[in-house]
Amino acid sequence: MEIQHFSHNHPLILNEGELKAAVKCSGCELSISSTPFYGCTEKCFFFIHKSCAEMPRVLDEVHIFHPIPTHHLTLLPRPPLNLPTFKCYACKKTRRGFTYHCPTCEVSLCVNCILLVPFDDYDDYRQILLPTHEHPFILCTKDNKFDISCIGCDHPIEDESLYLCPLCLLFYHESCADPPLQINHPFHSQHPLTLLYHPPPPDFEVFSFRCKACGLHGCGRSYNCTKCNFDIHVRCSQLVPTVKADIHKHPLAFFNLYFDIKLRCHICDGSMNGPFFRCVECDYSVHLHCFPALPSSVKHTSHRHSLTMTDSPIKDYSDEDDDAEFYCAACEKRRNLNDRSYYCAEPGCRFVAHIHCLITEILCFLEEESSFNISEVVKEQQDEEVISSVVEESSLVTSESNRIEVPGNLNIAELDDEIEKLRVEIEALTAKLGAFERRRAHLASSTI
């Protein structure tokens, strides 16, 4: 399929395969790898995502970042006023690619931010009012290209929805916008945690608190225990320990963060600059890629074959140099050749992905395994309790068997009641005896 796009002089041809070279989209400035894209037929190194090429030339509808009905945003192939760059009104980032521009207001929006839209129609926004802010926040959906951080917890907003104040350009995770005033949390089970507001310092050179969960500093709101000087981000309060492994005695929580954090991995002793597992109580942390219990293979929605984990370098093409740039087929971002990864072992397939890009599937596997392991432990503990109970009751029956007395003043109905009670007790003891015998058989088989 060939098109003539307004942003380029030459015809563009559609490609649905993988690019061998590392290139960026001329529209959104993100990398292109396995997604459908257009390339210049004259080989002048012009590439654009198919989705970016199909964006409308003019936005007829009012946009939440520029809600003036009489002003239409027009798509420009390069920054306005013949400048080399422009600053996006919404995300405040400096851009070089496509921009939706209003010449009357001199407002420019990058194509990544233009994809943020309210959940409902313009006249029926889903809104909330927060006690700390004078304007309503509107619930919006976002594309994965939209890159912004939450003002409530300072973490990137990776969810498909968020709350936005379009007047002040403030963004909240949906979960951070209106949290409960007090919670009980496994990260600090000793005391309840209370929602606390930390005013930002005037110079912004210092932070108000350090989150004991993720290790990052922050300002704004936290869940706090004044007795223990314990704070966690509101966002971190959404996490709970769900993964059990032999490397640590407690379940671990997963932190999907990409910052340099002042925590050390207890396996490789490296700093935390990517996703990791953590026991907050013990201050124990492990990189995702160091975690020893990762599944050997997973199935990912973006690829038809199962993917195999490997510690070996996987190139896109065998003749590529080790210093070449390699990209993840799932997120289209660069990957380190020597990092642990998942790849497709099927002949002819060149699908290689970061481990963290398959985190949904990995966590699902680990949590299922952990749930099974924990339930086995609980069952064993319950069996031990049953065994102890059976032994105690057996001893009691033995010691009292010689002095059982039946009252002589009971009538037939009362005797029937007593007999029924004894039958119920016998059935319960029989069930306990069965558990005792099954446990003994299990122990006997495990020692063979």
C-alpha cells in the first residue's frame, strides 16, 4: 500500500515487518520496530507510524487542552514559525515532530498529548472535587505514548486512565486522586496509617518525606505513622506483598519503577534502576531480572508463539555487530544485548522482549505459584493442628474411658439427643483421624 502524506515530498509505502535499523517516527518521535509504519520509497530515511500517518489534519472537536469551540487545532509536520523545536503546552516537553497548533492562541500540542481525551462527552465529563484544589478534576483516558507523572505520588502514570485539571495542567493517578483518610497496610502492620499532606518546600531543593516502601523521596501526600516516623506514597499503598519465593521468608511486593533508587539488590548488589521485588519490613530488595523464580516460558498477547527466557545475548540478525542498537519488540524501546530477556525460539521469528515488558504474565504466574505454596503451608499447618487435636482428644478419651457414667434419670427423648450428639462428635473425630492418617502417609512417602 502506497500513500502520499502531506508531511513528506515522496510517496510512502506501508511496512508491517520489523526494521533492522533503529529509527524514530517523524511524527511522535518514538522508536519504530515491529508496529506497522510507512517508509519513504526514495530511501531518504523518513519513517512514520501508521497510526501517526492517519491522524486527522484538523481537530474539529474541542480538545480538553484547548477548549475553545471557535479555535481549531491544525496538524503541522514540523514546529511552527520555522523554529527547530516547540514546547508542548500539556506535557511541557521540548519536541521536534508533529504538532497540533492553534495560531490564534499560539498553543502547540504534541501528538502524544492530543490522544488524551475525557471518558465521556464534552458536556458530561466525569469530575471530582478535591479539598486541596479549587478546580474539578476530569477523568480521562490516555494512550501509552502519553508520558507524565502524578502530582500525588511523583510516579509515572502508566494506567489507561487518569484525573486531569485542564486549567492547571495537574495530573493524578485515578487511585491517588481521592484516597481514604486512614488505612491498615501490611507494609506497616503495627499501626494504622493516616493520610498526611506535606506542603512542598519553598525552594523545592529538599523533599518532604522518604517513602519507606519504594525508597524515593516525595512531597504532597503520604500515608503516615507519626509514632514510627513511617511514610509511604499514596501510590505505593496500592501495592501488597503477593509473591513468595525461597530467597526470602516473607512474601514480596512488586515495584514497577524506572528511577535510580537508593536501594541495593540483595543478589547482585547493584542499585535499583528498574522494576524490583521488595520486602518493606526487612528492607530486602531484588531486581526483577535477578529474581531466580521467573517462569522459563510465557505467552504474550503481542506474539503468537510462546517466549523463552534466556541469559544469552539475542541479536535480531546473526550478522549484527555487538555494538549495534537493539530494540524490544514489545515496547519498541532500546534493550541491552547482555540483559536477560524473553525471545521466540521458532525458526524465522525475531521477537525479543525486555523481561519487564512481560511483567503482567510473569506476575500472574508468580502469584499463582505463591498462592499455591502459601495454601500448601496453610494446609500443612491446619493438618498439624488437627493432628494435635486428635492426639489430645484421644488421650482425653483414654483417660476418661474408665469413668464414663450414664445418668439414670434420662427419658427416651433425652437419651436420643445424647446419642445424636455423640454420633456428631464421632463423625468429627473420624474426619480428624482421616486427616491424621493422610498426613502420616504423606510423611512416609516423602522419606522414601
